[in-house]
Amino acid sequence: MGIPRQRARSRNGTRPPAVTAERIVAQAVALTAQDGLDNWTLRQLAAGIEASPAVVYHHVGDREAVVSLVLDHVVRQFTVPPETLPWREWFSLLLDDYRDVLRRYPGVAYRLAMHGPPASCGGPIIDMGVRLLQEAGFGADSVLAYNVVMTTACQYISLEDYPSRIAAVRSAHAEEYLAFRGRTDLPGLAAVGTFVADLAADPHGVADFFTDLFQYAVQRCLDGLEQRLVHLREWERKP
């Protein structure tokens, strides 16, 4: 009889921990935080837990199945505001927390903007958000209104993914726009040049810019919904 093959040991001589779905997801979450949701492979994930891709597939499924569980893990970190709040305040607080969480996991905001969260974890948030809009008077607009504000927020959060990769491009573009300062024949570009100059002069300018841009986008989106609500209420009052 042949000698039974022993399971590979780790470098310190101990057996590696048993492979479980929980370990696989934890490693995938760590890789997402480090490299971004779309920048790791199933092979890299398997190597991180000292297993083979086939073992990952056996316990969880293909890469999309793993990604769905990563999204589930991230979405469950969101803090949902009390449903007793007015709809606009509820969305403002929720989306501030979205940004705090999603900035830690590059690529997740873009995925949520494109496809939304899995119903298993995102369902309660969606239900409460749409219900608050229904109760506010949005009626048949409620689902679309919810999608518009959530997608807008996630799109702007995704602009902050991979900051080191875009720094050089932003710097080059900034130099171009700075040249337009003082151009009376191009007042729009001159205003952009001045804005960029002020941004560059502030040590915290870029970080503050993304915060301000996110808040501006969300609040103007909510402004639009609020105005839409005014029109809906006016139509309801018409004989």
C-alpha cells in the first residue's frame, strides 16, 4: 500500500486552519479593502487561505457568488437611521454613513450603483426608504425616486476609489486648467482655473473637495425630489 498523503503544513509546522465559507468571505473582504472589488482573482483568494480555487468553489461557488457575499458583508455595516425621521433627513444620514463605509471597500460603491445590493441584506433598507417616500406623498414615483438618490450617492462615492491611481492624472489636468485663470474671453474656464488654484493652495483641498462634491450632489438631488413632491401634491389638489 502507498503511504497516505498528508495535508500540507504551513511554514511554522502547524496545519492551516480548516477552510470554511466564513474564512473565504473574510479573505475576500480583506482583498477588497486592500485592492478593490474587481482587482482580485479566485486564485489569489484561494492562495490567501492556503487552498485551491476548487475548494473555494465547493464551499461558496464562483467568483460572483463570493462577490455577492462580500457585498452582503459590507451592506450589513450600514447604520440605518430611525424611520421616525422625515424622509429627507433619513436619506441624508443614511448616505453619510454609506460614504463612510464604502470608502473602505473600493469598487463596492460602483457595483451598488450599477446593480443595487443583494435583497438578502439590502432589502430592509430598500423597504424602509421606499416606504418613507410613499408616506411622504411620492406615490408611484417612490421606487424611481429611491433609485435616483441611492445611485447618485454611490456614483459619487465611487469617484473616491483608487485615489493613488488618479492623482497623477488630476495633477496634469489641474496644470491645464490653471492656465485659463484671468481669461476674460473664456469666463467659464477662468472660473474653473481659479477654483483649481484655490483647491491646490489648500493642504486639505482635495480631501475636502470630494466631501463637498458628495454633499453637493446628494443635497441637490434631494432638492430635486423635494420640488417634485411639491408638483405631485399640486396635482393631487386639482379637481
